[in-house]
Amino acid sequence: MSAAADSLGFCVFGRTVTNANLEMIAEGINNAVGTNLDASFFEALGRETLKLEDEFNRAAGFTTDDDELPAFFYEERLPPADKAARFHSAEVRDSVERWWKRAD
């Protein structure tokens, strides 16, 4: 949903506004440009956006190593939640690959 909102320029409203009003936003788009979209459009747009971003990054030569955070993200906890990064790029990539397989 974040990728869809960002793609449409709705990121300035935040997900609490856009996610709660998908039908209204789809209706607004339909009225503005003469389409016939429903709320499911947003999930499809978000998935397509993420796939295109991934394809672009791979074609540009980026690898899982490029997604790894510096060590201090895992070592230094940040207030006020006192949390540090938990997942390394390979774990995130594995999770994303499983998600794509389920989504297709």
C-alpha cells in the first residue's frame, strides 16, 4: 500500500488517510481521468511498483550486499524504543522472495 500511495503522490497524506479511504480515492481518480478502478487497484499498483523497482535495481547491478545496513544499526539501540536493526539484507531478500511466490 505504501508503494501504491507513493506512486500516486499520496504519500504526503500518510497511510492512515489513504488506506482508510481507498474507495473514495479510486472514485476520485475515476472522476478525474475517466477510469473504472476499484480499491483492489491499489494493491495491484503497489505490487507492480515493487516488482519494477526490484527489476531496475537488479539491472543496475545492485545485489543483496548493497542493501546491508552498516554495523552500527545492529549494535546501537535508538531511543525512545531502545531498538536496533534485527534483520540483515539476506534475510529480508529471502522473505521478499517468499512473498513474491505467494503473491503470484
